[in-house]
Amino acid sequence: LVLTDGAAVALRGPTLLGRDPVLALQHGDAEARGLDDPTMTMSKTHAFVGFDEHGPWIADLGSSNGTQLTAPGTDEQVLRSESARLVPGTIVRLGGVEMKFEAVR
């Protein structure tokens, strides 16, 4: 995931995203990655990125403002306690933080 300032959040495996994400038993061996959100509209533990045989996906974890996704050539989709596939070029918004999903290497 590449933030608008050019910084990258490398996804090495299952990853929790939020202002200050807290790992729980159901997240297994996930990595917790905190993101700076000056607007404070991102939840503490906001979203989960997972991987399966079909590739990466993202799930909103019941955040207050949902997780917004805009895949190339589609309208914005708002996830609320649900998941969706991530394809290269998808714009992901968690609260006030926007990032672009790039190809898995």
C-alpha cells in the first residue's frame, strides 16, 4: 500500500491496519501496522488485510466510518464489517488516510 506522501506499507502477510491496532486471538499471526491519521477518523483497529489462494483481500473490522475502496474502472465501495478483493490500482481509504494498492511481489 502506497500512501499519498509516497511512504509504503509493505504487506508481508496478514496485517491489521488502524491508528493503534490491537491484535486479538482471531487475527492469528498478523502484523499490526499503525497509521497516522491527523483527522482522527480512522478507528484504532480499522481493517484487516488477508491473503488466500485467490490473492489479497481487505475487511473492515466494524469501524465507525467504514473502509472505502475504489478499484480501477469501478465506483467507490464502502465496506462495513465485510471484505473485498484488492486488485492493483485500488484506492483504499481508512478514515482520513488514502493509499493505493500495488501488485503483490
